[in-house]
Amino acid sequence: MIEEGAGGPGLGECLAGAVRTVWAKHDRATDGWLPLWRHMADSAAVAGLLWDRWLPRNVQALVAGPLPGGMEDARRLAVWCAAGHDVGKATPAFACQVDALADRMRAVGLDMPGPKQVGDDRRMAPHGLAGQLLIQEWLVERFGWPERATVQFAVVAGGHHGVPPGHGQILDLDHHPELLRTPGPSEPVWRRVQTELLDACADVYGVRDRLPHWQRVRLPQPVQVVLTALVVVADWIASNPDLFPYFPEEHPRGDAARVAAAWRGLRLPGPWSPAVPAGTAGEVFATRFDLPPGARVRPVQEEAVRLARSMLAPGLMVIEAPMGEGKTEAALAVAEIFAARSGAGGVFVALPTMATGSAMFPRLLDWLDRLPPDGLDDTTPEGRERSVLLAHSKAALNEPYADLLRAGRHTIAAVDQFGDEDQLRPSDDVRSAPAELVAHQWLRGRKKGLLASFAVGTIDQLLMAGLKSRHLALRHLAFAGKVVVIDEAHAYDAWMNTYLDRVLAWLGAYRVPVVVLSATLPAARRRELAQAYAGGTRDDAEGYAVLAEAGGYPLLTAVAPGTDPEIAVPAASGRRTEVRLERLDDDLDVLADRLEAELAGGGCALVVRNTVDRVLEAAEHLRARFGEKAVTVAHARFLDLDRAGKDARLLELFGPPGEDGTPPQRPQRRHIVVASQVAEQSLDVDFDLLVSDLCPVDLLLQRMGRLHRHRRSDRPARLRAARCLVTGVDWTATPAPLPVSGSRRVYGEYLLLRSLAVLEPHFADTPDAGVVVRLPEDISPLVQRAYGSEPQGPAAWAEAVAEARRAHEAHRARQRHGADVFRLDRVRRAGRPLVGWIDAGVGDADDTRAGRAQVRDGQESLEVLVVRRRADGTLTTVPWLGQGLGGLELPTDAVPSPRAARAVAASGLRLPYHFSYPRVLNRAIEELEEWCVPAWQAKECHWLAGELILALDDGPGGDCQTRLAGFQLRYNPHDGLRVIRDGTERQGDG
């Protein structure tokens, strides 16, 4: 293979005359410039280095698959695509933009009109599209390719600025050839220059002899996507003047020296390249995780490792197991095996919320600390490094992640997804590890952050891979080179699942290994996941029927593209809980009386309500009965720091016991925690009694997982039998019980009635009656019956259930239709070019309010940063923050101190549904913008610039308060946010 700097002539040496005047880059500040041939050579060299030292093996294999020359052809194709990506700049539509550089070109016969003469027509010839058409024409004229075969290759150039061209754009430019070559005497000069550039690229990068063989190739769409993304990355690096200086150079270098210096300066970490871990599952877990003394690997974990090793090829694995069975550790162990077998170069872990993502991040770091240094190259600094990202908008406020961001080049650090791309943060030694995980300057920014090898983020980051949006190819490349872990899959609704299924189809086409975790899934949903990933159709019904018939639990499902699924049913771990169910009237006095009786001998109760307003209403009533200190509130309407403190305090009080069997701070007297659905997710807490609003059965089982979760010796005698009291229902309603309106709004009446129907035999009118719910044995049967199609419940309920089902199916149809509007199309047949791939898309869709709203069935939510406003109008951080962060002065005529600004940034609050309706949302934004502090919008104030600030005034009883868009807002660190419509003292039902 001929490669620039490797024995053959460089691109610049092959070109002379007019072609050397064509420009690609210009810096107006310094008047520096870069010739087009130089940028093409730089981009090609970077692409070769990315291929050799950065691109994971599985992505390389994907590109090599359809090419007759395999891996050698694949590398040549990638380098050639990068070399030719900007050839569209050799056109009058582009070159006319800088007068001085255009005049140099005119002087050698490349005539062109000025930008004013071209006018708006220039927009019809963006240089990416112009380059695509020039490459297509060149392949037809020089190599006799049929035009149809050219597009699948040339579209890489057409899409390198984030959006592949649409059919209409191509047609428009076809009608304006003067934008590609100026008519008249200079037209043949333009044609000669364009041909010389493309001919030289073909010769220097070794594809001239390969092009006749590639003519018959049909490039799969996933290959076109990753080639486009690789060219984008190469272009961005080669466009960095700090790495590739503009002309005139202060210290001119030869081609090889120029590229070598740039790569040393870039120091981009290579991909993870593990070996398949040897030894038994127990030995693997002992070396990868911090297990307590005497701990043994659980059957689910052991079977997951066995299955990952024995599958014909890495693919999709679904792990369904009860809470507390170590599914996360199983997923990471499987990810290591899958990566070793597939060549994937990293891991992405997707979770439902930012809170669960932040909680997962230190667990990922601990795992990374324990990984062997497989595939690391000790001969270069970047060879010893791996990159890590916490991928959500509050990542820098996560303490372990913030520590890594402050770390320097020689410690574990992290990719700052949202940082200033022109600045490195200060470095302090924080921690070290076998592999150095670096905060890489170039990988900073919303679009590039996910290219880090290891990442934890919200599910939105993954779902956006199914959203038609700018630079979607980069997001696809990020996931194409990783093992993807999707946690808490039961938490996603029909809208999100519509996106998830499309993303899984693309991941399957990329041959990306995927691990899905769930407490349990309906059989139909399990089958949908497998078929989406493996490309199954109705014709495969027999092969996938096993998924609908599987009745074991725990349950593992495995499938690779093009294969039938297989299942495994590991033995239960031996951890069992029997829970008695009882009905409880939805009356606060009844609730208080019952808790007083149950907790007479001490103990701790968890009361879960389906809406925050019901949480606050119940907490107020219970405090009047039991006292302020006996009741704790937990929900999502707290400031970020307060929410984190709440979670930490709950773990201190109710978390895993110490060696003596008791958490060191567990309340010695009766205590009640009133919580929303936050109690369902990722909190390892234990309670003696559960009171829960009726909710879908899979979520109710999740809540039951907080009952008698830990082995404890101090449980009160009355509470030694686990019991769940179900409320939030009018039990006397006819013809069927009626859940409260807030629950119906959140979950829909149909799922609530189906869940109630399958639980009916388990309810006891007295503590000794009814059939206990056995955990984990009854989890899968209850979920399958609730989500199945067979009638459930008393015959008298049939009409109410049927009506609720019609409403449910109509709602799901609306969700699927709504999600389809901007959803990426399915993977098309090989050879179908990416033209129009993201037409009618949403534009940029990074981790923004609008982007998240597209992949979730909900109106846009509004997030604010909360500060305190004194009576004299001065501002401070809210006064109750710990660690000396409370009450810090916030000047309005200058940038606040970094410590104060970060404290404000950590005081984020997502406003509730009341502010999601367009009219209220717009009014709220207008009012908040009136409070904008101009001094805080400076670049130096990156924590606060561009954020909406909500100032709360001191109020009675320790509350802070304000008015916003027709609502009263009251906040305190004990209860969080209350929202009351002006003119009433009653909260909304939410």
C-alpha cells in the first residue's frame, strides 16, 4: 500500500501549477491560510492514524466486511475518503469567499465571480455536496462506474458536515453547474484542477487499482455511517491550527514531521482491547469487584458469564433477575467478555435518570480500576490511557467525576462533555490506576464526548441515536465501537421503546454487543427487544416463540443477528421474601391510624405515593401525628444537592447493615419515609413495612424489593412478616375499583386495573388470610399475566377493563405515531446511499431540554438554578447548603467566585409538569429572563452563563418563596418544592 510519508511521494509533491493556489482554510485574525492540498493530506494522514491507533477492531471489521480486499481495502477506503472529503472547496462557490485568496486563484486562470455576484445561490453548493458530485462525476468519467454505484461512496464527502444531502439539494445543484465551474475560458481549468486533486488522491493513497474492484461493492448503510463519522473526526482534528499550523508556518516541517508532531500533541487514547478473562466466574468476579469477605458469585452472574462465553457470536443478552442479585456486576463481566470476543473498544452504560447515572459512575470507576491492562501500549503516553465520560448535563457536579476533571495528564481523569473546548481545567493529582484515564482536551464538547472509551449516561443519550439530528453519524460511531449496557429496561414507556427498538436495530446491524437489565419484562417486550436487535421478522415466529413461552425466573435471553434466540434459567440465589398484601382505604386518617398501630413497637415504614403532591400531603398529615423528626420526605422536586443529600441520608439510615447486622445510624424509634417513585430506583434500602399507591405490578414488585431486603436481627416482632398495604384506590367504586386521578394520569387506568386483577388472589382482609406474594418466584408469573392478553379479574370488571384498554391502546398508538415523526428510518439494503438519511430532522439534538423532549413522551421541562434573594435585593447561595457553601455572596456586577458559582450550578431544580404546557412554559421563560444577570453571561462564568436563575425570597416558617407564571413556589430543604396556583392554597394533583 502506498502511503504518504512511507516511501512514495506526498500529495503536495504530485501537484503543481494552479491546483496549489486553491485554498481550504483562512484565519481572518492572522490572515493565515491553508492550501486545499495540504488540508487533504493532513486529513488523510490523521484518518490513517485514527484507523491504526484509535478505531476499535469491531468497527474496522465492519468496514472490511463488504470489501474484496478485506482489512487492507478498508483502511485504504477510509484514508481515501478523508483525503477527498473537501474537494468541493475547489469550486467558485466556495473559493470566492476570501477576496485575497480568490485573486491568487484568478491569477492562474481559475476565474470566479465575487460573493455578491454569486449571492444566495452559493447556498445551493455547500462544499460537502459539491465534493460529492465531483467525486461521483470523476468515478464515472475516469473509471466507468455506473452513476448509481458512485453515490454510496461519494456521500461520505457529502455528509461530512453533519447532514448527508437530500435528493432535492442534489437536484438543485445539478441545475446550477456554474457553482462548480465558472463557465467560459476558465471552465476547463477548474475541471483540470478538480481532476488533478482526485487523481493524486487515488495514486498517493493507493486506491487507483482498487476502484475497479470496488465498483461492484454494495456498501451497507452502517459502513457509510462510520466512514462519514471517521472523516468528520479526521477533518476536525486536521482543522485544528494548534495541531496543524496554517501557512506561513513559523517552523516549516516536512509531511511526516508535521503529522507526527500533531499526533503527539493530540495524544488521543487508544481503544480498550481486553482479552477474554480466564478462570471461573467466581475468579473473574473476585478480581473485578470489591466483594465482601466470604461472598460467592450468584447463579445469575455465573450463568451470564457462561452464556457470554458460549454464544456463537456476541450479540444481545437480556438479564432478568430480582433486585439485589448483582445484575450490574453481571453486565460488566459480560461486557468484558463481549468486548474481547467482538473487538469492541469500550462500554456505554445507559440508565433512566441523571441521578441513577451519577450513582453508577463511581461503580464503573471501581471496575475500571480493577481491569487488567490488556491491550495497553507502554511505549507511548497515549498507549497507557483510556478516556471516561459521565454523559449528562450535570456531570461536572458529580464529585468523583469532578475529581477526575481536576486531575491532570498523569492521573485518572475524564472527558468533559460540556466543557470549554478551548480550555483545559487545572490539574491536581487525585488518583492513579493501572490504566490512566485522561481528560482529553480534544474529546471535549457535546458532539465528541461520547467518543470516549467508557461512558455512563442517561438512556436519552442512546435513544438519540434513533433521532434524525445533525452529526448523528458521530453518535453512531461512538456506540458502534462499544458494548452497550441498558439498565432498568422496564422503566421505559411505549414512546421511548419506539426509539429504543430502532436503535437496537442499528446496533444489531453494527454488530454491537448489548446487555439489557431488568427486574422482569413482559414476554411480548422481551421478544420485541430480541427481534429488533437480531432483525427478526414475522417469518421467524417459530424461532422466537421460545421467548413467549419461557416461564423461568431468573431468566437470561441471548441472541445474535441472524440466529435463533436461546434462553437460560439459572437457579435462584436462595434469597426469598414472602409478602402479604392488604387493602388500605385512601384516607389520611386511616393511614396515620394504621401506621400508629403497626409502629407501636418501633420500626420503619416506607410510604410510596405516585405523585409528589400526594407525597407532600401525606407527609404534612403524618408529621402532625408523629412529629417532625419522625417523618422524612423523598421525591424528585429537590435541588440537586439536596436530592443527593437525601439519597445519602436514606442509605445511612436504611442501607446495608454492618457486620453486626444493623446499619450504624438506623433510627431506634419509629420512622416513616414518604417518597415518590424515587424509592423504586437504585437505592439499596430496607424497610419493615410498605404502604404503596397502586401502580403497575412490575413497579409494585420493585417497591416490594425494599421490604425486608437485608438480614437484620432487630426487626420489631409485629413487623417480622413482610407486608405491603395497597392504597390510592377507591375500593368501593363500581363496577371496578377506581385508582386516584393522579395515578391514572401517570400510569393509565388499564395497567392499574390489570395489575389489581392479577393481585386480587393475594389480598388479605385479615393479616392471616390471602396468598402471600413470594419473591422472587411470583415476579415473572404476575408480570406476564398483567401484561398478557388473557382476561384477568372478576367478570364484573370486564366492561371497565375493556374501556380502559381501548383508551390505553389509543394512547400507545399516539405515542408510536408521535415518536415516528423524527425517528430514524430502519437500516436499508446494502448499497442504498445515505442521501436524505436525516431529512426532516430536528437539527442539533444534544443533551438539551429540546433534545430530551424528542425521545421522551413529555412536554419540555424547565430547569432553573436556585439562589436566595435577601430583602435588600442582594443574592446569595441558598443558606442551608453544607460544606460551607450556604449563604455565599453572589455579586451581580461581577463574576461570582468559582466556589460560589459551582454551588449555584449544583442547586439546579427541574420545575414540575405545571410549567411544561407551552403557554406557561413561555411565560415562565420570559419572567426568568427578566432576572438575567448580565455579568454572569461572561465566558469566564461557565457554570452560570446561559442558565435560567430562579431567585427565592425568605418566607415564613423557614420556607423560601417566589411567584412564577401564575404559580406560587415554596421551597425548603425538608419538603422540597410546593407549587400552588395563584389564588388558591390547594396544590394540583400531581
